[in-house]
Amino acid sequence: MSKVTQDAVLAALRHIEDPDLRQDIVSLGFIKDLKIDGGRVAFSIELTTPACPVKDMMKNAATNAVSEIPGVEAVDIKMTAQVRGHQGAGGAAAAGAPSFADGRIAGIKHIVPVASGKGGVGKSTVAVNLAVALAAQGARVGLMDADIYGPSVPALMGITQPPQVLNGHIVPVLQHGVKVISMGFFIDEKQAVVWRGPMLAKALDEFLGNVGWGELDYLIVDLPPGTGDVQLSLCQKLALTGAVVVSTPQDVALKVAQKAITLFEMLKTPVLGLVENMSYYACPHCGERDDIFGNGGTKRAAAEMGLPFLGELPLASAIRERGDRGRPSALDAESPHGKAFRSVAEQLAAQISIRTMKGELGGEIKLSF
């Protein structure tokens, strides 16, 4: 029987390439804890996000590659993940209130705002489901409802109890595996919020600097619609990993979404991708698809602007019903709607990993838009 060596195993694994990072998994440092015991080979593949869209494909490819080595009798692969921080962000959370004087919050690796050019496109529903989907796949996730004028996140998440205060700092509410903070916790739901810029900035400072977020892989921020004070303050105060822009398929919505994209470009904030919400309607009775608002407009716009397209989400009464009950669709991994949200979350996580690794490796990675 041939003796199985570490060099032979690594050589076999070098033929497996991460489809987004465009490098082999050995060169990327994904192979950990390689052990060989006679004909038994065991190792871990440490990905850059637990929400990797190709993790099953990668595990199968690695199993097949190593199994073909003469002398190998069994292959045991453990899939793990370690989210890498955005350009040095994400160190251990310091005691006391976090500081963002340098544009970073200790303990938070990636801050990702979800934006739209206009209201009514389902931005908050998308933000909530992205956060829930990432958490469901093993990431440490926070969700900040910065939509000061229309804070809907508590209702969409099914949260009825306010956050607690510990040692002078707000403790976010943990729901569906996500740490949540919202202005909706601190105002009467029937109260109109009439605030000027300085008051908005102060509220944002409280959410960023006086909330005990702890260690997070991703902080998803639900922005107000449009291009106002909150968007400006967030981009100016923080080193954001990048933004997600939500639109519906019709031309008028895309034209307004372009304004949000232009704002982020002006403020040197990368746009991680576009999401087409209410992309189509699938009849729950006959299954027939109806493109009520047209279809594919957001994907075409993304291609024209050289931006990633993260995916399309359906218009469905089930999504609204689950949101009304505080049970986001992403919790149901087997439903068509849950799968759609999880797919978008996976594509978002992939784009974050691509940009992070690109920075670490000096720009050598080709982005696969």
C-alpha cells in the first residue's frame, strides 16, 4: 500500500479553486489541522464566511480529490469559517463604550448598510431577512434599525420587550439569533418623529457608541429611504465595508436607486451589490409566475454599472404574513421564499469576503461580478 503524505494531499487540494477568489484553497490558507493516520486523512476547510454559497461544492470536490490519492481509505473534512475583518477592523471589544473615533467599532468586523433610493421597495424586510439568514448559517450578526422615521424592525422581528441597560450601556435584544437595536424601542409606536439633522446624528451616535454589541461578524444597518442626514452621518463616521441597495424592477425605482448609489460613490463607500425585491409574483394556487413590475431591470442596471447583482426576491403574501407575525421568511430554510433570502445573504457574504481578501492580498484577486 502506498504511503499517504502531506505533500500529496496538499497537491491534490491545490486543484480546487474558490470560484469567487479565483485562487486554490491551499494558497488561500483554507486548509487547517491536516492529519494523516495510515490511509485516513482528516482536515478542516476554514472559509471566510459561514454563509459561503459554495461550501458544499467545495467539500465534495476536496473529498473526491483526496480520495483519488493512492493509499487513501477514508477522508474526513470539517467545514469551518472565520470571518476576516474589513481592513483591520474587528479587534476584541474593549471594556466600556465602544469608540468609533477612527471609523471603527471594536469587536465588529463588517458594517453593512442596506439602502434604497425611495420608500416602499421592501428595504426593511430585506435587511431583516439578510440578518436572520446570516445568523442562521452560523455568523454573529447585529441589526441596527437606523430608519428613525419609520422603525419597523421590532415588529418584523417579533420583539415586544425593550432592551435592558447594563453598566450604563444599552444591551441589544437577542431575537432569532440576531442582536437588535431600534429607535422603535424608545418611542411610542403612534408618535411622529420630527427631528432635525443634529438630533438624528445624536441618535446614531448612541446606537453606535453606547450599545454593547460585543463580537459581531456583520452589523446590518437598515437605513431610512433616500439620501438624507442619516446616510451622510453613517458614511462619514464609519469605515463601512460596503452598502447593499434595494430596488424593484421598474425603471422609475431604478432611477431613484441610482441616486443612492451615487451618494455612496461620492462618500467613497463601496456598493457590495444590488437586490431586486418584488421581482415577480408566483401564484400560490397554480404556481404561475407573473412579472407584475417587469423583471430583470435591477440585474441589467447592475451589469451596466459594473456592480454585483445579489439576487431577486419574490412578491409573496407569505413574506408579508410572516413579517406581520415577527417570523422572517429566512427562518424557513426549506420554503421557496426562505431559500431566496438565504441565497441573497450568501451572495452578500461572498462579496464581503472577496473585498476583504482582495485587500489582504494586495488586490491580486479578480472580482467575479
